[in-house]
Amino acid sequence: MSPVPLAPTSSQRAERTTQAKFAFTPNQGAYVTLALVVGLGLMMLLVETLIYTSTASAHSAQLRGASGMMSGPASSSIHLTIFPQMSHSSIPSIHGPAYSQTSLTVPAHSLVTVTIVNDDPGNTALPAGSPFGAVAGVVGGVASVDGQAYSRLDVSKVAHTFTVPQLGINVPIPGDAPAGHRGITVTFSFRTGANGMYMWRCMDPCGSGVSGWSGPMATMGYMQGMIMIG
């Protein structure tokens, strides 16, 4: 005759209830692990974002300090200098040329005159057939270098460009001073439309890497920036 199982005592029932309450099924354990991994990933992303923001701000401040210029109210005149090959302590891994100011503000519906001093002489040829050897999107379709107007440069005679793709603006910057001149100063004007924010950059492969498109060419605050209209 089989023994009759004894009914669990109240303490045994309480213990089983507690164990059931805190027991995880395999699926529950997987969900907890996934939640921990996602949470850790979000924390790392937040930390990286804070570090990037701090580094970018420090780099921008250094460039402004080096050039003696700061972003301010909208202006109908922009004065820029292209620094020669160099690195900045805020981003020591980047070596290459840099515009003196990359955060620009100009008024809407106005005529803006830009002056660029190229202190980084020498040419970095554009690819054959590149459209960035031609002046475009500016008043009269021409820029001037030390008073001499030009509408196009040979692709082998370009050092840098000032290009705002969304506005159709492109001005190639020569790497050689005109005969009888010691410096390279380029001027041009363009008309703004309605308020907006646009990216501008150099389109000449003057950076690092095999293609010339790495380093300063791929880093905000060096050879690319933003222009705010309004």
C-alpha cells in the first residue's frame, strides 16, 4: 500500500511561494540580460556624445582664438584665413589645413562679400573634369585674386575651395600668387535668400589619407563648417 503524501506545512507553502515569486524562466533571464546590455550601450553612447561635444567646443574655441575672430551677429562681410598644414592640441590626431572660422552667420536677403586669405600656398590638383574648378553661384560669376578676376582655374592649380553645395556656391582658391604679388587673397560676393542652415566645405582633396579626403577634410572645424542665414 502506497504511503499517503503528507500535506505541506504552512512554512513549506510560504517558502515555495517565495521561490516561485523570484524564480526566472529562461526567457525572463534572456530579457534581463538584453536590458542590461542595451542600458550599458546607451550609457556608453551618452558618454561618447558628451566627450565629442566637449572636444568640438574646445577645438572651435581654439580656432577662433588663433584667428582672432569669433562668431557674432549676422554680417554682410566674411573674412577667412586658410591656415597651413598644422595640428591642434584639442584634436592631436588631425593634421592638415584649417579655415580660421567655420561657424558663419549672415543676414537673409542680402549681399554678402567674402574675403579669403590663403596662407597655405601650393596646389592639390582636383580630379580631371571636376566641376569644382569653376566659379559658380556668385555675383557676376567671377571671383578675384588680388584684383584679377577669374571664372575658372585649371584643376591642377587649385589649393582649396569654398563650396556651399545646397546654395550652388563654389569658388576655387588658387595655390599660386599672381605675378607680381606675394600673397593670395580671394574675394567674391553672393546673395542670400530666406533663413536657413547650410553646410559648407572645401572640395579639394587637401586632407590626409591616400585619397586626401581624411583628417581635416572629414572633420568639422577644419575644412568644413556651417553657415546660418537669418
